[in-house]
Amino acid sequence: MSSNPVEIGGRLVGPGHPTYVIAEIGINHNGDLDTALRLVDVAVDAGCDAVKFQKRTPELCVPPDQQSRERDTPWGRITYLDYRRRVEFGVDEFRAVDEHCRRREVHWFASCWDVPSLEFVEMFQPPCYKVASACLTDRELVARTAETGRPLIVSTGMSTGEEIARAVEGLDRTSLLLAHTTSTYPCPAAEINLRMMKTLADEYGVVVGYSGHEVGLQVTLAAVAMGAAFVERHVTLDRAMWGSDHAASVEPGGLSRLVRDIRVIEAAMGDGVKRVYESELPIRAKLRRVR
């Protein structure tokens, strides 16, 4: 996979550069600011390059036929619309997130699910944006997000090839990154299809990465070995916590191992040029009998 790198917050993301590791906090904070800040710390301590949140306007994003449906939550049995309101952060919470991320020197950005949410997050001048897989066919949202002039990561889960082509049509390819993913939580290995990363890179000539929703770390590490320029995994304090994304998330210890092993894989990939290493010379002198 070959393409020109994209600069995100002063970091070059693309072939020949370290894998850009994104910890997806999303809504795994369950509407609690302290939990969100703890998750930022988990990501920084693990060595991640960025954390990502989600931002929605519930009245716009929850379909009318689902707004009054009730569900059991940590706040009791409430409507789905009220639940979505409970887990949304406002100005005060995101200001605290912004200040904390600046102190910890980690990038933060968001996937915005509607135009008012995009306008809200824009006040924090994030280094990039992500278009969630669920929003890939929202052409107005994609266009408005691109109009900010910030690098744009577009996630391609639950989408056909034709839908992806329409979504990226007219976008600036020099600041576009595509994330291969399958939108199943958690995702079985047989449905991940990592070779799709090369298909996207060949088709569009842009930086390609992987957003994982599987259980375990193996597939994400394989994605790095196959050339993913960035990877994203959901992070949680405890996979048993209440909420829709926790089961497909990585706990703190797992996130630390993931970043550690990504860096080992990067070091091991090399440049493809055959050489005899200095460390081999004593072994060569000892064991080579025919020269």
C-alpha cells in the first residue's frame, strides 16, 4: 500500500511513518467526566497518539420511531432519547477533556454524527475529524466536515463499494484517510477481511488504516504488519461495564500490550534490503565453512 502521508496535528501518518494509534473512547465514559479523563490517561500511559470521542445531537440522530422506546439503564428505565442525552457531553465536559488532553500532550478529536455536533466540536479546533461508518452515506455531513479543511478519516463499515465511492467523490485525496472496518460488535474473525485495506489503497490512492471491533489483539497487530498506517480500538476500564461498546473494547492492560507490540512489529518490518548485520558476523565466522 503506497500513498503520500497526511499530517495530523504535526504528525505524519502514512507509509514509512510510525503507526498512528487511536484509542476510541467514544461513549464508553457513560456520560461521566471522571471516567472519560481516566480513559484519556489510560490511552496516554499505553503510548497512544490520539483519543477519539463521539458527538451527537440526540434529537437529530435518534430516529423518531425509537425515541420513546424504553430501555433499562444505570439511571433506571428511561426512553432511548433520554439515554442518548445522558451520555452526551456538553461544553463544560469537552472543555475539561480539551484541557486534560493538552496537559497530557495527546491529540483528541471526534466523530460528529450531525452538522450541529460538527459545529460544536469545531470550536476546539481538533487536528482531524472522523466520519463514522453509520454516517458515510450522509453526503451533507461528509461535505460539511470536509469544508473545515481538517484531515478527514472516513470509516467504511456496513458500506458497499458504491457507497464508499460516492462518499469520497469530490473529497481532497491529499487529506483523506480511509479506515477499513466491519461494523459488528464484537466482530468475528471470518468477517474482518483485512485484505480490504489493500483494495481501498489501490482503488483510491489514499492513506488506509484499520478500525477494529474484534475481541483480542491479534487482528489489529496483523493489520499493522499488512501496512495499516493507523489503527483504532475502543478502550474501556472494564469490558463488563454497562454499555453497547464495552464488550468489543480493550482494557488498559491490553491497550498497553497492543501499543508495545505495534512498535515491535514496526521495528521488525525493516526496509526490504538484504544485508549482513554486525551481530551476525561472529556467527558467520564460526559456522560458515564454505565461502
